[in-house]
Amino acid sequence: MTVPVRWVLDQPDLKLTLKGGAAGLGREINLALTTELADPAPWLSGGELVLTTGIGLPTSARERRRYLQALDENNVAALGFGTGLTFDEVPPELVASADELGMPVVEVPLRTPFAAVVKTVSTRIAELEYDAVLRASRAQPRITRAIVNGGVQAVTAELGRSLRANVVVLDSGGTVIASHPRNLDVATVNLVRGALTPGAAAGSHQLDPGITVSQQTIGVGGTSYGVLAVVSRTPLTFVDQVLLGHANSLLALDFDKPSRLQEAQRQLNGQALGLLLGDGQNLDPVWAQLAQAADGRGRIRVLVVDAESQAALVRALASITRTMESAGYPVFAHTAEAQLTVVLPGFETADFACRLFGEVDGRSKKGLRAGLSGAHPVGRLVDAVQNARLAASVAERGGMPLELTSLAGSALLSFGASREVLVAVANATLAPVAEHDAAHGTELMASLRAYLEANGHWESAAAAMAVHRHTLRKRIETAQSLLACDLDIARVRAELLLAMLAGTPGVGN
């Protein structure tokens, strides 16, 4: 811990006066000491407030300037010069040199003991160190909770807030995994990348007077998972380093979760999903487990993937698993008869399903087609699976997942079985109208379709056909007689319209 020279000058009890070197008031003091050596510089390590009465001060102005210059070259923070004993005032050559060097020279009056200055500085540094330790003791539990509740990003954010600094986690290839703030600018990230020392377990680099990059490698047992780096205005203190090391240890443990445990959890989730899709009894504990996959409102979505080969399905499962886990979601996946069923949180959109599917390699994707259900309560898992299977059955092979809700208005025409029924209705019912048009050159079929699409509204249908409504009415009466049905019944109109939309040879679309 350190205190700036400015703070020492501001202590009224000391009655100190700045005589020169005002440009260096921001210099940090880590120790106050007394010495009367003619050349104390070799015994100093930097950051000191040197107190002297000038007993050993050289006699010539040139040597006195050199005295202060030597202190400055050894990074001494400031010189406190006691007056009233050896000197009645601070020598003017020291004042002039202080202004040139930007190194503060402070007058200590006779009534202020050097011991009082030393005690004031020492007490303040001790207070700051205590505050730092207290802050760290409060931050460590928060960082620990963060890894449990929010993973890597939460730990990064908590460390950044505790250190009041920017923090970034890079993987082994230099890609940003997490950062604080979350939208950390590219320039700062590039500073970190440029400051990294390959192979070093830890390091600190002061790039500019206001930029220090401290780094630690995240690793366990010789395996490196990346780098944790802090970008701060000043070098990290010992206590800050403790917090950095604590966060690094937690990240290493998180990255090094045993793969066997993850695989076992995936298998358990898959077996639970298989039980729920079967006919098992007393499945309340299994339903409770599946609830982990739901969103905050207890809803789920289901993604179903059909594959032409088991090998393609295995590769798709591996890719989807990686993407799900990287997003922080538990993996509930079940495979059966070349079909993969995956449970997603209900709030996720079709874009996330496309992202899951989009990570599958191109060769495997060519043999896959996928369907996505709408959001359902967990208890309606089977309904969600059926909906996803329907969507998958008409999805384009090799394309993105098809969401069932996107089929609204065309669902019956999309599925083979229902379309076959509609085509059969068209062949059996609409043929007389088509034959009449072919024999007489009329437009009964087109007029009938316009009438049905207008839901029986004469004005709208006539406008669509560009004929008078009386002309349209006569055509519909002729078509109705050929069909031998009552077009005033809404159900009859609906079935005929669907049959027309399905289309048959000789009928048209």
C-alpha cells in the first residue's frame, strides 16, 4: 500500500510546506525514514519519503543538486528537509533542482518531529492495508459464489468489480471467453494479447504510466486452458494478487471438470428423457430432473433430428452437446431409431435451434432434417415431441430446423398423409367442374376458388375474378349443381378449398 505525497502535505498536524517539485505531488510513498548519510541512494529501493536535517548534505551547490538527482534516479518519492537545526531554510539549490526533476521537496519545521511524520505515514499505510485485506476477505466469498451460480463470466465480473479494473479471460488460442465489462473494447483485449508471455505461469507488464497488465495462466496438472488477465491503472498490490490467484484457481477447477462426470450427467439426462417418452410409472423424480431444462416459466421446447445414418446422428449429437454446454444448458438428449430428441429451454427461439444445427459439420448435415416444437409446459413433453417430429418430417434435408408454428396455414398441405386425402377428395369431387370447363371453355373452377377463398362473399370474389357479381353467382350455381353439394355449409367450403389447394392432374392449382 502507498500514500501520495499530496496526502502527507494535507495533514494539518504535521504543518509541512511544499518548497519545490509540485509536479510530483502524485508520487506514491511506501515508507518514511530518516537518514543523515551524504549519499543514502544505494540503500534505498524506491518509494521512500526521505527525512533529513542536512547534516551530511554536501557543501557545494553542484553536489547538493547531485544529491537530489541521485535520490530521484533511485525512485525516491520525496525529500523531507528539517529546518531549524543544521539549516534555517531549505537550500535554494535543492528547491531549484526539485522543480527541474519534478520531485517534491517538503520543509519539516523544527516543532514537527520526524517521528511524527514516520508514524503518520506508517499508520495510514497500515489502515489502507487493513482495508484491502478486509475488502479481499469480503470479495473472496463473492467470487466463490460466482463460479457456482454463474460460471466463468460471473467470476470475471466479480473479480473486475473487486479490483476496480478490466478483466479478460482468453482461451489457449487467444479468443475472449469472458470479460469485465462484458463489452470490453477491442483495443484493451489487444493490449492483453500483446503483453502475454508465452509459457509463463504469471507476469506483470507496465505498458504505460497508467496501464498495467497482470496475467496468470489458467491450468491444472500441466494442462493450460487459457489466461486470466487484469488491466489496471497501477500495478496490483499483494492483496489484489491474492484475489487474482483465488479467481484463477476457481476458473481452473471449472475448466478442469472431469469429462467422465460430464459424460455421466449427459447419459443420466438422456436416460431420464427416454423414460419420460416411454410408459414408465412413478416418474415424479424424473419429471423433477427434466425441470432443470425448463425456463423460468417451466416451459420447454423440443428439437427432433432425423438422420439417414446412425453415424450422422452420433456426430450431430456430439456437436449439439458441445453447443448446449457452452451456452450453459444441461443436455437432455435421447436417440432411438435414427432419431435424436433434444430438450431446450422454452424461452429459446428458432435462432438458437438453427445455431445448434448450424454447428454440425456439412457432410453430416446433408443427411439430417430437424423440426422444432413450440413452447410447452414440462408436463406436455410428449406433445412437444410429437409436434417437433411432425415439423421434422416435412423439413428440408440438410436445411435449418423447421419450426412447427411456421406451418400455420399450410400444415395440412405439408404432411403426406393429409395431402393424399385432400388429393383424393379433389379427384372424386372436383372432376365434374374441371371437365365442364374443358368441354365448354368456362371458368367455373377459377370462379369457385375465388368464391371459396373469399369465404362466400360475393363482392370480394367477383372483384377477384373481374366480373359482375350476378355473373359470378350464376357460375357458382352451375358449379354447385355439378358438385351436388351445398356451398352454404362452411365445412363443405373448407374441404373443397383445401382440395383445390392440394391440386390434382386435370384440376389445376
